[in-house]
Amino acid sequence: MKAVSAVIITYNEAHNLKKSLPKLHWCNEIIIVDSGSQDDTIEVCKQFGCKIFYRKFEGYGMQKRFAVKQAKNDWVICLDADEILSNELVDEIMTEMLKPKADGYLIPMNFFFMGKEFKHGKESWRFFMRLFNKNKGNFNIDKVHEKIELDGNTQKLKNLIYHHSYTSYTQYFEKFNKYSSFGAEAGFQKRKTRSVAMVICAIPLNFLKYYFLERNFLNGIKGFYWSVLNAFYHFVKYIKLREMYSNQPQAIIETMDFNSSIKLPSKLNDGSR
């Protein structure tokens, strides 16, 4: 079997790591890149024999690129601390690594929100690349919604990763503030604008998208909560973006088009947080 390095970036993830690290027993090494955890993250990682590195957090893309480069093996499985491999997936990966037929593998993921597994809608059975040959690619440098850019062929696996992204509303809003700021910053750097009309419509239009078009009404009351919170996220991201422009010289603002057409953007959680 090909040797595989597991790669995880962390910040105050002790609770999640106690559940996710045992599922990586088959890996040749576990690389942890921490950005200054203040809980028991480092102690938990030491219990599992992880190789621990420190790096100041400058965005998810750069952090994961650095982590992948620390792996000694060509094959890496890059996970978030709250992503837990199913036993069936472990068996499938070990079988596949006997003779890999692709350069990167897309793995299906089911999303858990406040303990509720979303079995319906867009959040269920979404495929993400998590296992790949680092000689063929690595993460881009995007601060948020980072992805692997691979120069090679891909294949889908059949068994699941369970993504326990949010376990409390306090945790949700901690990520919410960081992600909405990163999202606004990314939009500002790309000279994107949001009109007053888009700000006003952000909550109702995005709620309709998440709750009805993406069928989160089938996920019960937690599906309703998820839809409301994600709609609110876009509203906050838009007003943060407008705030950034309001702090710029008027001559720069006048060159921007604030009457762009209404367009539904990507969501807070793309399956990897």
C-alpha cells in the first residue's frame, strides 16, 4: 500500500481531534499545523504521535499549502479537524492505495449541524477532493473557500466523511465573523461591489435559495436555522464590503459600479468548515 500522510490545520480543536484522529491509524504520519491553540489541542495531538508545526494563520489556503509541504509522503489526505472518516471509507482508501488509479480522489461528505445530519439537499453527499498526490497539485492561496488545484486525473470514492462543522451557536458565530470578514476582503481585492438593492435583498433571496431551492426544509428545524443563518451571513458580508469601500478615498469609490445586478453568491460553508 502507498504510504499516506494525513494533514490537518488546527486552532482550538481538541474536542474534534479526539474523534477524528483515531480514524487515521492507517496513515504513515499525521501532520498538524497549529496557529496558536489555547485549549488541549497540542496535548491531544501528542497522544496520537502527530508531527506538530506552528504557523501564524494568514488564511486557509496558505495554511494548508504549508501543511501539505511538510508531509514526507507523496500521497496526502488533507482534512479539517471536524471531518471524521467512516470505517467503510478507511477500508476503501486502503484498498485503493494498493494500486492508485487516479492522481486525486473526490470523497462524498455529509454535513452535521448542531448534531443533526443533513440527509437532504445540497449539503448531503457533496464531493470534495481530500486525497491526492502532492506531486500533482496543492491548495491555492485563497483565504477562504480554498481548493486543491490538481494537474491530473480524478476519481470518486463511494464512502463518506462525516463533517461535524458546528456544535454550538457560539462556535458558529465565531466562524461567522471570521468568514464574513474574509469574504468581504476577497470581494474588495477583486473590486466586487454590492448595491443597496443587493444588501436589502440578501436575506430574503438567500433564505429562499437555501430553504426551498436547496431543500433544507426536508432537514427539519435545523434546516430552517441553517437557512436563516446563511442568509444573514451574506447580508453581513455585503455590509462589511461596503464599509471597506466607504473607508477609501472618494475618487476610488466613484470608479466602482455599485449598481451591479443581483446575483446569489456562494455560501458560508462549502463543506470543508
